[in-house]
Amino acid sequence: MKVLAVNSSPRPKGQSRTLLMLESLLKGMKEAGADVETVNLREKEVRYCTGCYTCWARTPGRCAQRDDITRELLPKFLEADMVIYASPLYQYTVTASMKAFIERTLPAFLPYLEQSRGAFYHPLHGRYPVAVMLSVAGFPGLEVFHQLSGWANYLFGRNGRQPGVKLAAEIYRTSSQMMVFVAEKLEDILNATRQAGRELVEEGRVKPETLARIQQPLDEDATVLEMANLSWRSCIEAGLTPAQFEKRGRALRPDSLKTLMTVLKIGFNPKKAAGRKGVLQFNFTREVTGSCYFRVADGRIAAFEGQADRADLKVDTAFEVWADIIAGKIDGAQAFLDGKCRAEGDIGLLSIFGK
């Protein structure tokens, strides 16, 4: 099977969550024996369709424009058995570059009108590759993909409107910005995406149980929303874009008990926690008052509000002090020496957080 992966994310590797998912999918396809090629539209000259219809009236099957679509991409598209359309969700559908790419495949169709199941369509000029739609979004709810899914299904004929055109799978991942911070779930999501790649090559579809793993929730929607908003508040206050914030090694400063609990969960290091077991209790005063505790066992961590029945380590401090420690604004060890934080129990348990 020859597979062409078209990536329309404007972000480079390391920043693009679309590419992160796509690479896992393609890894599985290669393992199943597929011949795979990736095209990054951000690196190509892709002009918009001008609607001149030269490809239908004067030079059938050949576009009048001269750019990377006509020189390279359309021939590869027509030779492929399957095309992966990988795009971040922009205004609830695909990016402008992906839309332009799809529109420029018009030479693959004939100008004549035909009808099927009460709908009109243009018949194919020749063969047309099987389609797979892959998209990621920062929103936590899958309903955010409804518009894209409806468009993709109509365009690629899963509803049978267009003979010879097939949508084999839709792979959608929510909470894409946050998922990279949840190491355990990210690993399973990417492994499932890799499995989806193998299934597409071997069976021409993605099994429901595989798709369920890909789309598994990260946390409660309210937590995802709080963390997303905390990230944006941090960027705005620093006057930095998210990429600049990350590149400069800036850390989020929690501003509520819930965001603190989530940030500490994200900062949990399973390798450092290997073989360790215990309960960490935090009691906060001043800026934010409240308590929470963390239960660590078998390389996993769980967070809870309130007081634990028993704790192996108890930390009492002002909320703003611990928030500043997390954000790297003050040194944690010095805060304990200065009496800003008080600990009772196994202080070594704090080593489970951080790289």
C-alpha cells in the first residue's frame, strides 16, 4: 500500500500536536508494510484554486497553475492508495492550506454531473485514494469535531454520495495541548494511534476499541478548562506566545487549589517514584486556603482535596510560597530553611516531582 500523509500544521516538529499524532499513525502503517511519504504543506508553495476550470475544459486532468501542487503533490496524490489528511482544528474545520490542497485536487474529477441517492456529484477522472481524516483540538469535548466530521463524510463519500471515493477512518484527539503533560495517558494514546496505523493497512479501518483509546479523556473537563485558562493567563502576563513561554523554560504558576493539584500531577516523575509508596498532605493558607493530598503507589499518583486519614509527609505553607516554588520563582530548599514551609515526615517524598 502506498500512503501519502499530508500535514497542514503550520507548527514545526516538537510544537505540532498534529504531527505528533501523525508520526505515531505512520509508524504503525510502516510496521504493517505500507510505503509511506509525508508532505508538510508549510514547506510547499500551495496556491488557491482560481475556479478557471482549465483542468476540465482545456487540459483535462491538469491544472493551469504552476506550483508545488502541479509539479509534485497532485501526481503523488493520484498515485497513492490512501491519503492521510492531518490538520489541527481551525475554526472547527481544517487549516486554509489543507482546504487549498483539497480544492486543488479538482483535476481528479470530471465536469459532468451525475446523481446518486438523491445527491449530485462529479464523476472521477480515474482512481481516487482512500481518505483518512486526522485532527487535533485544544478543546476537551469531541463535539468540537462535529462540523469537520460532517464535512469530511460528505466530501469523501462515507454516506455513499460519491462512488469511488471512500472515507476509511476519522481520528480525532481532544485536549491536544494538555495531553503532552500527562505522560501515562500520552503514551497509551500514541500507542493506540500506532495500532490504528497497522489496522488501516491490514484491515482498511480502525477498530472501535482502538479509537476509544485514542480519544480517551485526560481528566475532568473542568480541570482541562482550568489548566488551559491558567496557561493563557501565564502567557498573557509574561507577554509571550505559548511557544516562546515553553522555549524560555517558563513554568506555570498555580492560582487555585485545583490548578495546583493538576500542575503537581503533571510534574510527577514515575521514574523517580519507582518503588516508592506514600501519602503527601499539603495544607495552604493566605492567598488560597485549603488542603489536598497525593497518594503515590506503583509509579502512579492520584490527587484528592481535603485531609488524608494518614500522611507520610505533611507540608504546611502559604499557598503563594508553594506556587512560587512550582513556578521556579523561589528555591524550595531555601524556603524550608527560611521557615516559609514546614514539613513533618518523609521529606524525601518531594523528590517524586520534577525532571
